[in-house]
Amino acid sequence: MKHYRLYLLSLGIAVMGACSPKVVKYTVPNGGVIKPVTVIPPVVDSNIAPTNPHAVTNLFYINKSDSLVGLAKKQLRPMLVDSAGAAVPSEWIGSVNFGIRKPNYVIIHFTAQDSIQQTIKTFTVPVSQTSAHYVIGKDGKVYHMVNDYLRANQAGLGKWGSVIDMNSCSLGIEIDNNGDEPYTDAQVKSLLILLDYLKKAYNIPTANFIGHQDFAPKRKPDPGPLFPWKILAQHGFGYWADDVLDTIPPNFDPMIALRLIGYDTSDQNAAIVAFKRHFVQTDYTPELTPQDLMVLFNVYKKY
């Protein structure tokens, strides 16, 4: 019996390192034969396999997300004291009615870098302190880098309507583009498919697909005047002016219209430039021409 156990142990060690199921027959020294046994090796997560070039950062992501899950599982009562230093009675009671927070906006960026490899490196080193949920390469490949339910460092400081902490309620999509080149057909195709998935998965309103420039007009120009916003609007991701524009009424106030759309008009010139980068795209000077005003009026009516 001792020999059987020894050889079974040897068998287990041998097949644990194998990459596929194996049927093995062993003959023991006393002439007995162990019946063939199929042993399936443990499944190795390909994301952290030694052959994966991003294994180290993927493992870092796993450990950090596990720690966040651990925080969410804690059942702590608030330790409160009044102005006299006396403890305020408190207790934890778990409700049965709750769920995970979901994104309600999509923010679109260009990477302003030279390659998809450079962007991936930027998002996988702690010193950059920046990230996005998705990155789309020039060939249309989609890289998912932060879970949709987690907060990515992508929008930064800005304001859209009453929202100032956009990172907490949005998904960030970076597109591999240096800011001065057209977006590729493959990128646009993949982006439309991704946006369709996100809109359906999280019930994101049509109006809530915006650019980084819209949210942060004082700081950011992306995704820029070369971005195909009209095509996106035709598929239900954001709005666009109609082909036939209505004449603006005499009491039309462009600053009120910009604010009602969502723009931060504390810097009026920056708000105008951001609007024109998105909805005009042939000119983005900080001035509203009569044609620009008609576009603004037409777009404003959709919000």
C-alpha cells in the first residue's frame, strides 16, 4: 500500500505541470497495475500567466480590486460623537435593497500620444495617476483597462451641468490619436459597437455621450474637431444639429443655451470654443457667428 501511495503522489506531481489532460498507467514494483487515471491540470489565469507581457500590472489590478471589494464588504457602524464628546448611539443593520453604482455618462478622449503601446504604458505605471476604462487602437482593437463599475482617473477637473465629479459617474474611452490626425474607419466602427453595448448595458441617456472638451473646456481640446460626432449622433450617441436650421428668435441668449446643454460658462470663450469643436467643427474661434448661433439654437432645443 505504501508503494501505491508513493506512485500516486509521483503521478500527481507529474501531471500538475502538464498543459492538457493526460491518461497515465503506472506499474508498481510488486507487479500490480494501477488503473488508468485522467488528471486535469489546474487552470492558469491567462491574464497573469508568465507569458503575458502585462502579467505584473494585471496582478496589481487584481490585488487592488480585491482590496476595494473588501472595503465594500465591511459592515461598520459610524462612530459619532456630539459637541460635548458623548457617543451618539449607532448600529449596523444590513438592508436587503441595494446594488452596485453604475455609470451614467461616457466621456470620449484622444490619447495625444504617439502609439497605443505608449498609452498602455502610461495607464500601467503608478506615477501617471491616469487611466481610462477603454482604449481603442488604430486597428480597432479594444483594450478594457478598468472594470466598468470602478472609478477611473480620466475626466479630472471640470463641470457638466451640475456634475463636477465626473469620474464617479462616467466611463472613459481613450482613442489612439495624437490630436492632429483623422480617426481611422476601424476605430470608428469599434467605437460605435462599444457605445451601443454600453448604452444598452447601463441605460445611458443619449445626451450623456460627451467629449472631454465638453466637460473641461478650460483645460482640454479632445476628442477635437476631427472627431465624427455627427456619425455618433446618427447612431444615438449624443445630439447633432438638423440639416435645416431654424431661425433664432430675437430674445435668444447663447450663454443660457450653453448652460442648459451642460457647458460651464464661467469662462465664456472656453465654452464657445468647446461647443464649436463639438458641433461646428469647421471653425473653433471664441466667437459665435450667425450660423453658429443657429446651430446652437437647434442643438439647445434637443436638450
